[in-house]
Amino acid sequence: LETDLNVRLFRRHNKGYLLTEHGLALEQETKKVDQQIYQIQRVFKDKETELSGKLVISKPSSGGINITPLISKFIKQYPKIQLDILVAHNSDDVDNFEADISVVLTNYPAEHMIGTDIGLLPIYIYGSEAYFRQPNKNDIQDLDWIIWKDDSGRTDMESIIKGIVPNPSIVLRTNSYAEMCEYIAEGIGVSMTSPIGLPSDSKLIPFRKDKYSFDIHLWLLSHPDLRNNAKVQVFKKFFVREIQEYV
């Protein structure tokens, strides 16, 4: 292959062979070809109407929504459908046919995708009961904040908080959503999340949710070529039905 292309694809290393710059470029192009072949196979697959086989679902890597209970229930209702859950930073996984359906928290979904707007997901300020029992924690100005930094860039929690509290007391920042919930549970401070974003055994309580609610749309996105895929359609109907208690 190196002779045909007249370029070096590998170079010797004391641990073996490593890809050269040309080799790395060829590797990326090969991945693109693989994705295109996969896309063609998906579009012309013979058994689209069967409720069996693999269904790939992507969900936000940044937390905000815990779909574990819904997934568990779906598996029990449709045991022949094999779910493959991807954690994604954006909706490119749908573009590249890496996922059949993408669960996305956004107010601005991709226009070229088939989107189902599930509704507004409420976002509240959560803290532990012990934290709120402390003196002088009755006003939002007196709260200590744990900032979750969204690596995907979709959410800027710090800007939202500073929009309602001029000089917030920020005690900690983390890009780990799971750790954010743990710090809240420890009574270090408060942060923002949705009811469905909390662990199922969470004992956190919302702070004056009648006054402080920050809603965001919950979407199911899929590629137009999969509009008639039976597994995609049955998951959408199931998800829309089961998620209603949270929106």
C-alpha cells in the first residue's frame, strides 16, 4: 500500500511500528468510509419492521437526566430488543449513524433531524435537608453554590446563577455531574438539576421550586432515514409515555 500511494504510513519505534502523519490521515479516512458503509446498510436493512435486534440510544454525558429506570422498564417490555447505550457530548452521533436515537437536553435542536419535543424539563435548586436546616439559609442570596462545568458547552450554570444572584458564594466547581450530586448530598452547598437527573435513592430537596425553576426542553432526535424503523418508533412512543411524570 505504501508503494501504491508513494508515502510512508508507518515508522519504526523501539516498541514496534507507529503510524506516520500520512498513516493517521488514512486511518481517519477509513473511519469515514466505515461510517458510510454502515449508513447504507442501515437504510436498506431488510428486517426494519421486527422488534428485535440492536437499538443504539445516546444520552447526555453531562448528566441532567437519569433514564436508568425507563431503560429498565423498556427492557422488560421488549426483551428481544438489545439496547446499546452511548454517552455523548453532542448530537453528532446521530449525524454519523452511531446512534438510532439521541436523548438531548436543549432549547435549540438540530433542524435537519427528526425531533420529538417531549416538553419542558424543570430544573430546580437542590440541597440536602441538613444544609437547609442551617441558620441563614432561607434566602437565595445566602446559599453556597456548587458549580457543574458542562464540558459539552451546552449549559453555562455559572452564568445562570450569576444572573439571579449578583455575587454568589461559589465554594466548588466540578465537571463531574455525579460528583456534583455527591457534594450536594454531603451538605457542602446547593446546585441546579432536574428531578429526573437525581439518583433514584436521592434525598435531596428543592429550594423554593415555586419561585426558582429553570426549564429546558427535552428532545428525542433521530436521523430522517430511520423514520420508519419499527424499533425507533416503539422506543419513542414508550419514552414519551413514561417521561410524562417528570415534565
